[in-house]
Amino acid sequence: MNKEDLKPTAVFHYFEEICKVPRPSKREEKIVEFLKKFGKEHNLETIHDEVGNVLIKKAATKGKEHLPTVVLQSHVDMVCEKNGDVEHDFLKDPIETYIDGEWLRAKGTTLGADNGIGVATELAILASNDIEHGPLECLFTIDEETGLTGAFALKPGFMSGDILINLDSEDEGELFIGCAGGVDTVAEMNYQPTKVPEDYFFFRVDVKGLAGGHSGDDINKKRANANKILTRFLVRVNRITNLYLCKIDGGNLRNAIPREAYAVCAVPMNEKERIRVELNVFASEVETEYSVTEPGMKLLLQSETPEKWAIDKDTTTRLLKALTGVHHGIYAMSQDIENLVETSSNLASVKMSEGNIIRIATSQRSSILSARDHMADTVAAVFELAGAKVTRSDGYPGWKPNPHSNILKIAVESYKRLFGTEPKVKAIHAGLECGLFLEKYPSLDMFSFGPTLRGVHSPDERMLIPSVERFWKHLLDVLANIPDKK
């Protein structure tokens, strides 16, 4: 299969065009300009707000002018993750895609199909002259991945439709009518640099090759957390010998399960071989624990150039206890919807920064507001007991399912008619912008869907090519069957 043969042609064309435009979260200025230029070139009314959200309007096809306005919505930013051995500047370099069987992937980086395929789909519809639809508004929001900034800043009146179709879901054949809300909890620990004694062996231990993934969609897949695995080894070493922790670094984004983590440590020189043996034993144990979900896991130990300073012993102890005690993973399953994660927490990153500060970022999700806040309180309590300063973001709301939605009914009937089977109607543990839209536009009737993606928020991100055409056909059929205004 060649890229030129990918169907639908227009969708994959615009996806490749988008892959050439840098669009990290909070650095979306180039993709915003791309969209504004696109609107102008196609003589479509294009507006944007103060933060960078873009709305492109397209008039109805002949005979459809009387239909209600439908808003198609996607976010323009992407999670920028790459493998450690890959050189890639997400502010300059294009995403390099390739075909792997039935999947589209990127070379060593995230693909950006989350949510670039939604953006590409909207552009293909806007550029077409043979697709049947009523009045359309295509909304492109910024910074969904790291703060929902665009959705938070969206003002009433910016768009005018009463039907919104979100194109940011990742399982073709599934229609989503609800999502979790979330909040970020960040802990900071101050430490005093302390000198490492003479005649100590310095080593670096790495945890690599984990699957990672989306902290909402993939939290139920029993994948390992690199920060947790690293902490377990450091606790083990600290228990048997005099450990000095010089550096620690793990994970990156609050909404990604960390795939890699490392620490630089020192132990007495006469413990050198014992530490190597301990790593081999520990690696064997955790590889057995995660033999199904983490076949690529690697734990590596290598000699390191001596460091003069380390984190003071008291802070090291409190840090390791906190990282051991803090919850990661599923906390509760839904009592209402089978197999839906209700509440979870992600130990996202551990970073050392200027001013002798260790910063630990976590995120909590729940479809129940009170449970979300309790989970955040639980995480905060662990770090506060360890002497850390804890702050919390404002959070974002969930989207309460409406099983009686009119647009949902149309989408279900369309899918049955096209493919001879009934789609699954579900809620999702990941966060979507729909909850925030509903706060600003209470009358919105919404659902979310998309083609099949896997490994999002990691360099393993991939998109199932045949699912894109099914998603496209489904969307066009829904647009062609929007009922008259009542």
C-alpha cells in the first residue's frame, strides 16, 4: 500500500499537510496561521478569538439551507513525545509518517493523529464541492492536551450551532456521549545539596521501553509506570546500602503514562557488584510482573561520571516514600456503566529544576466531580505528609451522558444502515472538551467519534487506515441526514 492509495484521498492529503506544520501544545501559532490561510484561499468566512481558536463557516449545499447548523470540532495541538534515540525538533521538523501494514505510524515520534485526523477531516469537508450538508461551522481549538485553554476561553456567541460533533475519539464503531473531568496536582520538594563522600561508585539506572500511552484511555491496560518502577529499585537499594541520589528524571506530560525514567546515584565502592546483581534480580521480577503488557521493558545500569553533589538524605527518604505511597492507576470503576473507569490518577513526571526543587506532576480523572476531588486530596495528602508544597489546577468538568440525544439517535441509525451492525454507545475516561462547551452552550446536542487510534501520547501512536474511510462515510451520512429544525 502506497500513501497515494490511501482512502479517503482528501482526508489523508490534508493529514499529510498538517504533519508538515509544527503544532505542539501552547505553540500552535503556525497551525493557526495555516487554518486562517486555508479559509481565505477557499473564500470561507474565518474568524478567530484572542487565544487562537479558529472558526471556519461553510454555507449549506443547495436545498439544505433550512437545516440547523452543525459544528464539527477538533483540537489543533498534539502531544510531542519521541524515543530517546530520535533527534526531532517538534518546533521545526515535520512529522515523518510511514505505512506499517494497515496502520499509519510516525518515525520515532507521536503521529499527531490525536487530533490531527479530526482537523484533516474538517478541512476535507470545507474544501469539497460535492458533499451534501446543511450550514456548517468548523471549530478548531488550541491547547487541548495541556490545559484545555482553547475550550476554557471559548466565549458564548463565537459559534452558533446547536449540534456539535466532536472528532476526537479513538475507536471506530463507538460513539461517545460522556467523559471524565480532571484536575492536576503538583508537589514541590526543596532539597539541600550534600557532598557525596569519597570512594563511592556512581551509576545511572534507566527504565526504558515501556508502552506508556494516554493516562485516560490506557489507564486500565495494566501498563507499567516508569516512575514507579524506578522508585521501587531505588527504595530497594536504599534499604540495603548507603544510597546518594544525585539526579532523578522521569516522564514528561501530565496526560501520558511515563515510558522512561532514570536516576544517577552513588553507593560505597565495595557495593558496586552487589548493586549490579540487585538490578538483575529486580529486572527479572518486574519483567515477570509485566510480561504481558510490557514486553519491551528494559532496565539498564551503567557506570556514571562522579557527581560532587547529591540530594540531602532526609529529602531523598521522604521523596522515595512519597513516590512509593502515591496512587497511580485505577482507583474506582463505574457503578453505572460496565467496564468504565470512574476514577484514576497518573504519576506523570518527576523533574529536578533550578532552585534545588524536585517537582512531581500528577493528574486525576473521574466522571464524578466529588470523586475527582477526593482522588486529588488523597494524592495531595501523601506529598504533604512528605513535607512537599502542593498546588492544584482549577480542573475541568466532565460531560454527563445524555442517552436520549437526537444527534446520537441519527448517528446510531446511520451506522446501522451503512454497516449492518449497531455501534457501541459509551462514555470515556479520557477528557474531552465537550464538558466545557456544554457550560458555555447549554443547549448543545453532542456526540464524539473518530477512527481507530492506538498508542496515543507515545511514539507508538498509530492509526488504523481502513477505519478512517468508515469514519468518513459515517460522518458524511450523518451530515446528509440532519433533520429539519423543530
